[in-house]
Amino acid sequence: MKHITQNFGWMSGIGIFACLFFVIATINFPKISRANNARIINIYSDGREITTASSAGTVGEVLDRAGIVVNERDLVEPSRDTVINTDTFNINIFRSRPVTIIDGQSRLNVVSAHQSPRSIIEAAGVEIYNEDWVNLERVNDFVGETTLGLKLVIDRATPVTLNLYGNEGIVRTHAKTVGDLLSDKQIKLREGDMLYPDAGTILSQDMKISIISVGSDVVTAEEPIKHKQEVIYDTSQPVGYRQVQTEGEDGLRLVSYKIVLHNGVEVDREEVQSVVLKEPKTAKVVLGTKTEGFSGAFADALAVLRSCEGSYTSVNSIGYYGAYQFSQSTWAGAAPSGYENVRPDQAPPTIQDQAAANLYQRRGWSPWPACSAKLGLQDIYR
């Protein structure tokens, strides 16, 4: 009897557990959902990631609704007025912090949200040269250094005047001697050249160094160095969006040529020396890559065409590029605004698709005669 009672107690426990499970299972817990027009927003700030659903139209509205306070000295990327037009969107907040800029005997205290040392310096209005060295570090001894936050030390390059075959320019270097300077600037003396002062002379600020050619067959002139452009593709912005993040600036070099004369007339010139006086500054441009996309049969037709023509990174040795094998001249006339000078295989896939669609609307499948005939593509999409 005792044994039966124990089993009954165990079975009663099972029954109670089953009842509780049934009750819990029938409770309607609220489901996490978002409105149809809401988007998933990832906010990165202060080393944390915050994910929220929001129907806000701009970055600023998202931050305001989320109750995230942004100081006027903080940086928000993309900017507060950026329109949110994708289902998933990322926002970065860089908080401002105190930075002490130490430039020789000069100390400048600033509050900056910029991340790179040179950006901090430029935003503070301090002139900086490419040859200068910068070091950003956290201050650990607040009392001893009388500095809070970060310390940014500028190690200035020494400016000297270089006279290259009669033409002068200012160059900057961390070299210690005249000979080291020539090595630093990749200047090799030609036979018969004269150097003043000699190679072992210790450099000092504003020293004048001359390289003189015996004879008159060398001329020197200043020439610009064209700046480059770095393109940043933004998938959250539509095609046609263009924003200049950093203005480009041409550099300057001092270049010497050996003149070849025939009957007293210059017929050729050969570069013999050059030294950079000012480094070019690369332009940074943001271009949108988000297209409306192509759906249905036309998207299928483009996919089939790509399977015949090539991949998005294809390069043909005779000058055709990308998924649709554009020549550069045809691309220039069909590419979306801002992409005309980009080589086709280096453009994002969505931009190549858009260019192919633009070209198709004008000329049908005729730009791709072999593949369109082989695949039996019909001109029914325009």
C-alpha cells in the first residue's frame, strides 16, 4: 500500500506539471512586431550597439525619437538630415572629447569628435604638412602632464630652401644632414653637379641648399601634380546622389629637364631631377548606388545576358569591361550621373545593371548582338 501511495504521488506531480504547461501554453504573450513602414536602425555610439525599429524619415528624427542626445560638437554619420530609404540603416555617433595639441612649445586645448589625428588638427585650424609626424595617445598622468583626455603631439619636419639648377622651392624633411635630405627626396647628383653645402652638413631650419649644373643644358620649372579622387559608394543613397567629403587639391613639384638641342632649337627634353614641394590632396566623393531595381522578366533577361557576356569584374584584353562588356566610350554615354569616368568593371553591380538598362532603352539588344541572338532575347521591354 505504501508503494502504491508513493507512485500515486509521483503521478499527481506529473498531472500538476501537465496542467501548468497547458495553462502557460494557452496564454497569448504579446509578439514583438514593427509597423509596415518601420525600418530596422542600428545605432553605434559609446562602444554600444542599439537596434530599434523606426518609421522616422531622417537620421535626426531617429535620434530624437530614440532619446539619444547628440552634442553640437559630436559627429553623426551620415548627417542628421540624411533621408532613410532602406529597410536596414546604420548610424554612427562619434562623441567629442578633450584633446591637447602639442606643437613644439605651443599647446592648444580643443574638444573634437574627429577620429584621425590629422582631421583633429585640421578642424582646429592648425596648419599641418604631409611631412610632419603626428602621434595621438591617451593621457595617463593627468596631474604630471596637466592634460585631460587625449594628447596629440606634432613632430615638425625641418623646412629648407632647395635651389635646383636655378629654381627654388621649400622642402620639408626629418633628415639630419644634407646628404640624408637628398636620399629622402630621391635626388641623385649627376656627373659634374656641384652641391652647397656639402653632404655632411647638419640641416637647420630655413637653410639654403643649392645644386648647380656645370653648363646650361638643364632647365628647372614648377609643375602641378594632379590630385586623385577616392570614390565611396553608398548603398543607402540613390543613384545621382553625390557628396564631396573632402575637396581635392593639386600638389606641386620642382622638376629639372636636360634639354636636347638641334641647330639651336629644342627638339627633346629628358627629366633628370624632381622633388615634391607640396603633396596633392586626394578628393573623397560619396556616390549613391541604390537603384529602383528591375523586377520580373526584364531582370531575368539581364541575368541571362550577364551569363553570356561576363561577370561584373570581367576585363577583356581588347577593351571591354564588366558584366555587360561595355567599352569605355559606350559606358560614358549610358552610365548613371557621376559614374561616367569610372571604368565599368570597377562600378558596383547595381550601377552596371542601370547602365545596361539605360542602353537597352535607347538601342534595344543591338549593343549585344551575339549573345542576344544566341539567347533569343526579345525586344519587348521598352
